[in-house]
Amino acid sequence: MPMPPVLRSLLAAVAVAGLLAACRPAPSDPDGAARSDLSRPSLAVQALTRHMRSGDFAAFARDAVPPALHARLQIAWQAGDTRWPLDELPFSERLPDVLTALAEPGSEARLAAGFERQFAGAARELRAAATSLGLFGVQYVEHQGDFSSGERDHYAQLIAAISRWGAGAPLSDSARARDAIDRLAAAARAAGPSSADALAAAGMEDSLTRIGGFSNAAKAVLAGYGLDLDAAFDSVTARLLVQQGDRATVRLRYELAGSAIDTLVELERIDGQWYLADYLRHARAATAGVAAGAAPGPATAPDADPGQAPAREPAAAP
């Protein structure tokens, strides 16, 4: 059963929140040096958290999977077969179009006008939609989709939390929306060309670095609407429940937008390093067609200047 587009939008917010809030904050590194110690389950979780907090998606990808799998992911990315770890987001196939639409000249006025036509002053309707989508979304992840049992439990709680947040958030506020559009458009232009061809040409590392910058702007916009992901980070507690050989279970508790989340995360040890089992599963599936031992080729820089808006392309509105 295909996922309805409107549910994809809700799950996108949920997935971002889950990816960011699923790990405990690590201490800041004043020297800016990467210290990715994955020798214990808690340390692996902290390393991924540090990268997500800073918007360093490239470092996240390097630490989320073993080196050989990471190399295969780079090959699959260049071939256009995957956008992992962005593929963790249900709307990942639309992300290039969203960024392109935001980066186009004049996007601010066009998108603001669209908001005024559809959502300005529609607080009651948006509250009702958030509640309905929450109920439908929970049913979906509990009974459909390609989720592990841990993902079903975690995502169901996240959807309910996001639904409650959406029902009370000032989503129909025109001034707030115009400010959000302006900030996201500027961040999309700074991210550079985002078409499917541009992402493939730039390669996984460079693309994730640029998109990570956009994610930080998006997180700041969400905070302005009361969805403070940094506060969720700070509330997380992680406790190792079970470790049996190369498998471990960690219990995560945190608060997201006023809702308590309590879930379990499974980890797997490979060559002495710990990795989140669901990320491994998804990454392996994304590289099923890549031969073991294959090496990625050099990335080709996009023709357009990364600091400029890309050429106008057909794009869907966010």
C-alpha cells in the first residue's frame, strides 16, 4: 500500500525528530577534533548524536556503518540508487525538489502567497488535520510499512507527540510563516545545487555536508514553532539493558514537545565497533546491488556554483 503524500509529510517531521532525539548528547569538543569511539554501545550512540547536533551528516554516515558498507553506499549514491542516510526520511525522494523550489529566484514571494491562500488563519482546520494525521499515522506504522518492531514502537510514539505539538503550534501564523520561508530559502541557496544529477555528481560526502547545513536552519525554524529538538536532546537518558555477545539493547527516554518517549534501540557489534541495527539493515538493503570490495570513484563537482541558486528546474512546492 503506497504511503499517502500527506502522511509522508508528517512522517518526515517524525523521522527527523526521531533521528535527532534517539541518541544521548555527547560533550562538546572545543578543539573541533572528531573523536568517534564506537567501542561501546553508549559511545556509538553519543558519536552519532554529536554529528546530528552539529548537522554533520557526512560524519554521521561514516560512523553509522562499517567502512566497507560505507564505501558501497558511496557507489550506490553516485549511481543514484540511494540517498542514505537521507533515505531514513520518508520524504527523501522529494528532498531535491523541495530544496530546488526553495532556492529558485523569487521563491519567498511565491511560497508566501501560496501559504496565504491555503493556510493563513486556518488554525482550526490545521489543528484538526494534525489530530487526524496523528491517529492515522500511528495506525500506519503499527500495522504497515517496512519497519522493525523497535521502529514501529518508536515511530508510533513520535507521531503521537508530533500530532499533539501540531495541534497546538501556531502553524497558521502568516508572519511566522514568512520568516520561516525566508530562512529556509536562504539556507537552500547556500546548500547549492540539489537536483538528482547534482547530488550524484557531488558524491555522498559533499552532498551530505551541504544538506546538513540546511538541516540546521530547518531545526531553528521548528524551534520557532515550539518543536525544540535541542531540548529533546538534552532530556534524553540512555541505559544499557542487555548485552549478549555482539548484540545490545539500549533503553532511551526523552521528552519531545512535552511528550515523554520511552523506547528500545538495538545495536550490533562488527569488528569491535557498535552500530545501530536498523541503520545497518537499511544501508545493507540500499547497497544490495553493489559488489563487495568495490571502491567509489571520484566525485564530480556540479557545474553550478554551490553558493548560487541552481538553474530553474521543474519542482514541487514543499
